[in-house]
Amino acid sequence: MNVRLDFQHKLQALEGDVIRLGSMVDEAIANAMKSLEEGDLVLAQQVVRNDEAINRVRYYIEEHGSALIATQQPLARDLRTIIAAMYVATNLERMADHAAGVARLTLRLAHTPRAELLPQFRHMANVGREMLNQSLEAFIHHNADLAHEVAARDDEVTSSTTRSSKP
């Protein structure tokens, strides 16, 4: 097999792994919110358990990316893609950690009324998931403009907490 073609297949596999990780994180956020809203302790425990699988995928992406850099001497564009994949994977894993934190909170609040906080959390989760999906789309299509648009929406998440905490 052609060395360059083999490299391209490995690079596409790396990008596919990032998309798979993004999907896992999106599911973790959705399930964490569902467990919080419904008080579903079984689902909350599942989110916490699945966090380890997300961690493993992140580390796999980092190892795969490092191996591509070390063994293939990628061109500048490909090198940027590899580094971006590794960076995105790290941030996706952090998002999953937050989802697991929400799930652990659900477990701790099992017998506590929390209805007044749900609209804030729901809004934050919805905006976060939209941003996640747009970020993955920007990554797939190498769309810097869309990436900047997503970054500009960052305050939407934090503004939902300050809006409702004001008297």
C-alpha cells in the first residue's frame, strides 16, 4: 500500500475517533441531564461508569496522534489536524467529566427537591450540546469561521446562570 495513502487512512481514522468521542460526550451530557431532571439514579450511575470509557478513547486518540507525528512526518496541514484532534479530545474528555459531575450530583441529591435549578441546567446543557455539535462540524469540515462562531457563543452558557441568580 502507498505510504501516503496509508497515512491518510490513519488520519481519517483519527478524525473518526474524535467524532465517536464527541458522540459519547453528547450522550453523556444528555443522560446526565435526564438523570438530574428525572431523578434517575440508575442512569446517573451509568453516566459515571461510562466516563472511564470516554477517558480511554481520549487517551487512544492522543497515542494515535502522537504515533502519527512520530512515524509519518506529516505535512503542515495534516500536523495541524492531528494536533487539533488531540486538543479536541482533551476538551471533550473534560466535558464528559462535567457530565459525570452532574450525574454524581444527581446521586447526592437523590432525596432533595431541586426543581428550581432545572431550567438553568437544562438551558446550559442545551446550549453546550449545540456548541459541541457545531464544534465537531467545524472540526470535520476544517471550518475556522464556524469554530469562531462557536467560541463566540461561550457566554451564552454562563449568562444563563447569572440571569437567574439575580434578584
